Amino acid sequence: MALTKTTLPGITPTFAVPYDTLQAFCSAQTLTASGYASNLNTQLTMGPGRFNGVWALDVSNVALGSSNEFYQFWLLGSNDAAFANGNIETLAMHDIAATAALRTLANICAVSPTIPEGTGRAGTIFVKPWVNQVGEYVFEYMQLYVLMGGTSPGVTFSSWVSPASMGDC
């Protein structure tokens, strides 16, 4: 089933997002509480050096039935392989919520596209360009954290990074 369009103007994406298990956090992982995407790789090593990439988030199922569920996907970078508190930076983020008021920037962002509940692929893939550099810091290690809440949250998704091809970033 296709996504329900929002009122935002659209441009068809042209990003190439080849899937490589060595650059994937998870494949069809289901979470019912906040935590790390990790059924393939808990952590990816992108360095040393700058990495221009494309982050793919393929959501195949999400619970929004109680109308108060929200999901925030955080692509994190660090130069500390242990990801100790205070050594982490946000590189990219995407959120999905039952209502616009539950999005990270409530009342600014549009309503999330409708993702049907049930099993099977919903055909919902979010693709974002990103780079592992923030200011003067180039981050070597990557992790993906999912923050969720609501009455009965649950999400099944796959996520990976791919090198950006010329013109993607």
C-alpha cells in the first residue's frame, strides 16, 4: 500500500541507496521500546576521514492505533567506540508520529505520511543525505537510536547507510 500524500510539495528522490549488510544497522528489526537498531550491526565504522553518505530508513510496519505514538530515529556519531555519554553528536534525524503535535517540531512539521498497520512492506522509505563531519569534528563511529513512546508503540524497520554518488550530497 502506498503512502498517503501530505500537502507538502514533492520532488521524486534520485538517491541511490544500495544495501550492504556491512553498512546496515538492521534488517526488519522490531522494537517496542526505545533502543538501538542492532540486529545486524550495533555500530558502523565510517572512517577515518570524511564520509558523504545517504541514510536509508525503510519502515515496513508502525503502530499508530492509539493516536499518541511517536518514533524518533537518531543517526549518531562519535569518535569514542564506547559511545560514552558526552562523546556523541547527532548527524541526522527523522521522526514519525500519529499526529503533527507529536512530531519533534510540533506544530511546525506536517503530519507524518500514513504508514499502514499490519504485516508486509508498506513501501515507506525515507532517504537522507548526511556527512560524518560536524564543524571541525569528523566522526568515525555511527549508531542508530530509536526513541519512541505512546500507549502501545511498535515499529519494524530496516536501516543502512550508503556512500553518496556524485551529485547526491
